[in-house]
Amino acid sequence: MPTPPFDDPAAAGSVCATALAGAIRGCRICAGRFAATATAHEPRPVVWFRPAARLLIAGQAPGARVHASGRPFTDPSGDRLRDWTGLSEAAFYDLDRVAVVPMAFCFPGYDAKGADLPPPPVCAREWRGRVMAAMPGLRLVLAVGGAAQRWHLGTGNVTQAVAEWRDHAARGIWPLPHPSWRNTGWLKRNPWFGAELVPALRQAVRDVMEDGQ
């Protein structure tokens, strides 16, 4: 069996990231928590990152459709997010350039009223620091929703964070509302989002995606 080329930092990073991704896929920390939800589902971590990623989409947690597909943002929220970023479906799922790492890798389930439960904080405590360290070439982070903004920006006030997007974007972090249909009212109340932030976001994403091609 050949020895991994650990004198090559890129190769060593790839080996470590592969092992990390495998460990996350096998994670069952929240099995009891999920069994007690209205959906009573098994854990299914949705893992989507490689060391070469330059763009990180930091979301909340997979929804029921993503839990079923095993692929991030395979739902109407994904369609809206791809529109905001200007990314084609092929580019969005290009693992060599784009990582999708939510604050919890598994679908948290529904509460008794049928609403999505929040991402369990234990997931980020267990895995997020290691995943971020495994992607040293990140140049742009899209912090989607309050949970991701708390981790990346230290604030969970989505409206305020998104309103201050220029300040955050200067540091390479773009705060975004969650692209769920539930936020359609928010988008209507804040027309500057589509008129000002979205065009600037598309340009920033394009610059990062095309650099070095």
C-alpha cells in the first residue's frame, strides 16, 4: 500500500478533509434528539466541502427535501439562493470551488406545529471549527440566516446584519436572509436587498469563481 504523500501539503490536506467528511457522515450525536421530534427521523449528515473551496455557503440546516436527497439546497430555497448569487446549478455544486457547510449537518426535524426546528448547537461545537480549518483557501463566505451570522459575525439580528452588508463584505463575509419562502415578506419590505445587495453579491461571487480559471 503506497504511503500518502504527506510532504505535499495539498495532498495531506485532502487526506485529512476526506477523513473529516467521513467522520461527519458517521455522526450520530443527535440520534436521540431526532427520534423525539415529530418526524422521528434518523440522522443523515449532508456533507459538501473539499479543501480547495474558495466560496463557502454557510447555511442553517438541511430541510426535509435535502434530508431525502442528500444534496444541499435541492429545494425552492436553493433556487432562490442560486438566483441571488448568479450561480448556475453546475457551478453551485462544483465541489472544487464551492462548499456548503450549514450550522448543523442534519435535518433537525419539525416541531408539533410543523415548523423547522433550529439547528442543534452541538453540531457546530463538535465539527465546525475543524471543517473551517480544512478549507484554508476560502475567500468569500455567505452567512445565510441568523445561526450562521451568530457564528461568523457574532450577531443574530438578521435585518441589522444584512443592512450593514457593506461593512461585513469588506471582510469577505456577506450576511444574507434565509432564502425560504417564509422570508418573501421581508424581501418586499426591504427592496434595497434586491436593488443594491444582490447585484454586488453576484459580482463578488463571479470574481471569486472565475479567478484562476
